[in-house]
Amino acid sequence: MRLLHVHILAPPMDQQKSGDDLGLYLTLVNNSDRPQELDGVSTVHAERVEYRASPSAPGQAVNVTIPARGTLSLQQGQNRPHLELINIHRPLGATPIDVTFRFTTGTTTLRIPVLPLGSPAPGHS
């Protein structure tokens, strides 16, 4: 599995507060011949991480399938699915945070940049 363009979008530091929910965006690339599942995401900086089928959809447990030799985009956009940090414990500012992703094949932890709202996604122009 490859995780691309991974980032969190947050308001400016002076507008962040404990209890906020922040979008977590990424693209998942499965280079294997078998479907893979992302069945959990966690960080010590939030109560939990949820999957949203669209910005207005209710949050649900993370359980998404990445097709064999396929790509799944969980990037920002109108009515697009994404992940969300629920109830952050403290303002994050612009400091990168560690987030753990649990897949069928194991777990990986990445240090994720926190970008101001309105920023282009990493690797996008």
C-alpha cells in the first residue's frame, strides 16, 4: 500500500480549539493483486478518526476497501469521502502529528502535516 498526498486541514492556530473536528485527506494506492482494507485509523491527538462518505454524511467507523491494483481517493472536494479527526484534544497549530493506519496487511504510522484551510494538497497545484 502507498499513501499519497496525506494531510490534515485546520483553521489558523488562533481559530483552533479543543473539541474541533479536522479533515484528514489522502490517496491510497494498492499495488497488490488482492483487495486491501483500511480498517482503522488512530492518533493520540483526537478522540477517534471516522470515515465520512461526504461532508454532510454521518461519521462511521473506518472500513474501506482498496481494490486490487486500484486507487481510492479520500481527498477534499465537494461530496467526496474523507477521514476526519473527531474531537481533537488541543489545537494542533501547524505542527505535524503521528497518525497510525491499520490495513489488512499490517499497520503504518506517518507524520502528517497540518495545513491551513485553503491550502492546495501536497503534490497538487
